[in-house]
Amino acid sequence: MTYRIPILLLSILCIAAGAARAGEPGAVAIRVLDEPIDDLRAYSQEVLSVSQRTAPTSSLNAVAGRSSSTSDVLLVPYYEVDRRDPDGASTLFAVHNETARELPVRILYLSAVGAEEQKVEEILLGPHATRTINVRDVRGLGRDSDGVSRGLIVLGVIGAAKDSSDLLSGDFFFVDRKAGYATGNTLLNTSLDDSGNELCAEWGTRFMRDGGFSAASTFRFVVDFPSGSQEIDPPTAVGTIYDEAGAAIRSFELRTNLHTFELASDDLVPAGTSFGSMSVRFPETRGALLVEHSGFETLSIAFKAACRDGVE
């Protein structure tokens, strides 16, 4: 089936993380299509065939290959630290040694744009030991114009055999003491060996928006290879919103040069649709989708969306 590349139904919305317009560092452009798309795979192929890339972008996989001598690589999918306020938002992560021997671990702190190395640390984890690190205590990280440090963190084992795996595990927590808010999840496995890699081309999740108890969903996207944020760039992600009856009610394209970014259900779901599901596909790369549902503006639960690779 051939798709006509759609015109805009709504204005392009730019979500800024350190910038204000599409094309600038940190921009995410949301393009709502004029009709819903059911077959995201076919649409992805069609839209890639007519797109042009304005500039080269970076790959998390390439960075992961430098971080570890093994196939075992873990990712803190985002961190955020409010440098203006010592009681403001911060991110903590923990890494655990799953073995009965000491492991040297390399930690790479990366920028959200370009996955540029901002700081490299090496720690020694004893047998079955766990190390917890508050990113607020890590010096030398960049910050946006709003005084907030944002990015990703890659962890790998140094000096182990290439075929070693399952040596490390861990989790991360985002904490905002002033807002009385905290959420977290397990670290993402971005193993160079596909058998353990949690990055997928297509994801699915349910969503909530209002529903009578101030329900909301927050979507955290992690992208191996972002395509760029200009209108002529290929979309980094395409998605379709379904109502609870399974009817496709909206489709969208996302363009960005960010390896990690966050959108709310209000950004993607049409007003008046309280519950339903969302499918997201990365046309020319792989990524991850982490989801948080909240209610009454205080209670929340976080989880990974469902990988739909291989699902027809």
C-alpha cells in the first residue's frame, strides 16, 4: 500500500529541552498527520524514501562499544539534576555486581544531544556489591540555559571476555523532594549482543488522560540514532493513538536530535480521549519507551512499554 505523505492537521509543536525551536539543540518537533495510520511499518518505509537528512547524528551503540570490553552494557535512560536548587530534582542510579569476583566498571556521562562524553569515571565493585550514585554529586556535567543538567549514562565492565554477559544489573530513581515526587525503573540492557539488547524498533503501551481522577501518562523515549529535528529530516519516530475500542484516532511523527526526551499524554493524545493505547515505531533505528502512569497528581507507577518487534 502506498501512503501519501500527509499535510499538517495541527501546527508543529516544539517541546524544548534547552532550546525553543525545531532545528536547535534539544528540540522535539511533533507533527500530527491528517489521517491515522494503521500500518506503521509500511508508512515508515514510505516516509524514509522521500526524506533528506540535514546533518549526521550520533549512535548510542557506538558509544556503548567504547564503554565496555564485554557485550554487557547498561543504560541509565535519562538523568536530570536541577543545579539551581540543592533541594530540587535529582537522579540517583545503582549498579550491582552479579558475580563472586571484583569487577572494574566504567561509567560514561553523556549529553542528550550528540551523546558526547561529558565525564568518565571508573569504579571497582566488590563481589555482589552495589554502588549508588547521586548525579547531583557528579561534577563537570553540562547544564542547559535553565540551569538543569540532562543526559544519559552508559555503564560497562572493563577487562572481561567479550562474550561475558549478565555481569551487572541496576536501577535508577528520579527524585524531586520539593514536589514530593519520585519514580524509577531498572537500567536498560543495551548489550552489543542482540540476545540481551532491550532496544526495539516498535513499542506499544496503554495511556491515560484525565479519566475523572487527574490521570496522566508520561512517555520517556530513548533513541539509539535520532534523525534530526528539521522538517526535511526523516522522522525519528512515528506513532498511532488508538481508543479503547481499537480505532485509530491520531497519528504523528516526531523529529529530534535528542537521544532521550519526555512527552506527556497531553502532547500526543487528542482531548476528550481518556484511555486507550499507543504504538510507536522508530523507522530507521531502535530505541526504548518507558512509561509512567499517575493519578491525583501524586500517585504513580513506572514500567517499560511492550516491545512489538516480530508482532504482526
